[in-house]
Amino acid sequence: MLTRNTLALILAGGRGSRLHQLTDWRAKPAVPFGGKFRIIDFPLSNCVNSGVRRIGVVTQYKAQSLIRHIQRGWSFLDGRFKEYVELFPAQQRTEETWYQGTADAVFQNLDILRDHDPNHVLILGGDHVYKMDYSRMLVEHADRGADITVACAEVPLEEATAFGVMAVNDKWLVTDFTEKPANPAPMPGQSDRALVSMGIYLFNASFLFEQLIRDHDDHQSSHDFGKDLIPYLVNHHRVYAHRYPSSCVNMAAGVPYWRDVGTIDAYWEANIDLTKVTPDLNLYDEDWPIWTYQEQLPPAKFVFDDDNRRGQALDSMVSGGCIISGATIRRSLLFSNVQVRSYGIVEDSVILPNVDIGRHAHLRRVVIEKNCIIPEGLKVGFNLEEDSKRFYVTKKGITLITPEMLGQCIHQVR
């Protein structure tokens, strides 16, 4: 099978600085998502569900949280059948520099990749939320005789400046590729849409190795797939585009789901969307499960039933280990081990694990980092100007609260 001879490399070394303090102590792929998952669980699960079970995870920035998660939750693959999730930390294997770009991160591990001897190498980002069957892309790549295939999606034109924008001919051969253009070109016949790269690249292995060496020897290159390698290959080799809708799994209303949750606003929106009656992302799909570390926790508990002190959650998702003690939760997502004490109200909010919300607290449109202890009576989300003096408030009015902002020391250095 094509999938058995394919090695997937997930590039998971980036900080994701647009998430502000959420990535002060972890890499972006390790950020919690959806009540019990981490962002990296989505590309990892896509690999396993697609039959691609030789997986490397390339790490660099503050990787401890990510490494711990992979060790605890992704050790179930059987090495006896050449199935594994292997960590590729930055370790200066080829020269005395850390990873200088996405292509350089792969180049510095070339000796390891050659030892694995794959026929194809699938390069993935570790920071997007989506469900995709990579085996369909592999089949299309082989049938076309491509050197490289780039997965692509359609996005609104105003959002395309954050991506690599592509142009294709009628056979989906890529004719132009521009990384993060200031004025992206629209798709033919759709003036308000652009065709963009998803950061998913499928290479013939020997071809990839040759091109990484060529790029490494080019001292004018920044050694990045999107900025350097892909634009060069478009002009010299057979680069095809793979339409994401043809391999997206379980689309809601026929619309492919793919989210970059790289800002606080996007992160909040994607999580809150899961609380809707029919969310855009289906986490209840038994045919394409999202695998993760399963912490052993008791079920969520709701206590007290007085008129002014009722433990209840409406239009919300509440994870294991949570206790809603005489408080009201509306349109919110609570991760594991959250306790909301009596008379508290939480609305339109995302609460990460191990948060303790004090009595009479009233929180609206907030993202609360894990391990926060919310003081009794705290009100956030009603006066953004006042909130911004203590917390980070986005342009759309979402407030991020972390332990450090509350004067609580979680990461003891000295």
C-alpha cells in the first residue's frame, strides 16, 4: 500500500506568537482544543486514520508540554509492524545551528529519514484543525506522476494574505505560487476567493532529499517550504494541487472544515462553535475518531437545585472531572477539571483545564488559561477598557486571562 511506505513529518516547532500568552510556555501545536484534545491531535489522528502510521514530530520551541502529551497519548502504535510516532527535536545534527526554517528542519534530519527509507514523505503542519484522508492525496499524487503535490483550499480573498496563494491550470498543475502576498490574486471566475496552500506537501522521497540539499546549498534561501522551496519547484518541476474537498472527512453541509486557530479570536470562535447544535466540526464521528491522551477522570457533576443556586450548563460542552456547583454555564466549553463555584455565571467562554472559578464570579467572552484561580466576585467581559488594564483584550472583545495576569506564579523558575 502507498500509505505503508509513506513517512509523515509534522512540523510542530513553532511558537504561534499571535496566540499571545497562550504560547508563553508551550508550542502552538500543544495548545488545548475542543475540551480534551491538543491541536496536534488532529494531524496525528488524520495520519493514523489514513493508514500513514510512520510519523515523525519535529519540535523546537518550548516542546516539553508537547513531548509529554505525545509520550502519554501516542505510544499505542506497534513498532513491530513499523508503526511509530517518533520525536525529532532540534539537536544540531548537521551543523551548529538550530532549525532555521521549515525546510531546514527537515534537512537537518535527512540521515534519519534515509534510515527510515520511505517511498513518499508527507510534510504536515502541526497547528491546524481539520479532518483529512491523506490516502486519497497519495493515490492522486501517484496517478499523476507528480514530483510534489500541494493540498489547497479556498478562502475569502481578504484572508489570503496569511497563506501561500496558488494558481493552477485546467489539469491542476500549479503555475504560480506566492507566499503571503500583499495583494493576492483571486481565483478565475471567483473574484472574492483565493486558492491557498494548506501547508501540506507530498513528495517523492528521493526528490525531496535532492531538493533539500539544493536549497541548503543556496545561501540566498531562507530555507522555508512556502517562501523558497515551493516557488522554485513550481518553475522547474511537476507540482500539482490537491483539492481539499476531495479528501476532507465528514463535511458539514458539504463545506470542508479547516481552521487556523492562530489568533485568540479564531481560537475562541472555533471552540465556541463546538457548542452549537450542529457544529461545523464533527467530533462524534466514530469512523474518523480524534485520538488523544485519555486522562482518567470522573464524569462531570452538577450540584444544587435551588432557584438562585442551580448547577446547570446550557448549550455547552463540559469535560470530565468538572464540578458545576450551584453555578450557570451558557454557550461555553469547559476542559477537564474545571470547578465553578456557587452563584457563578460563565457565558460564551472557553475555560482550559484545572481552573477554579470563585463564587459570584461573572465571566463573559473570555479564554482562561489552565491552572487559573479566579477570585470570588470577579467580573470580566462587561467593561473592556477596564479589563484591558489587567488582561489581554482582542479587537473583537475576547479577553484572555492567565495565572500571571492574576498574580499567580505557576512556572517557578527561581
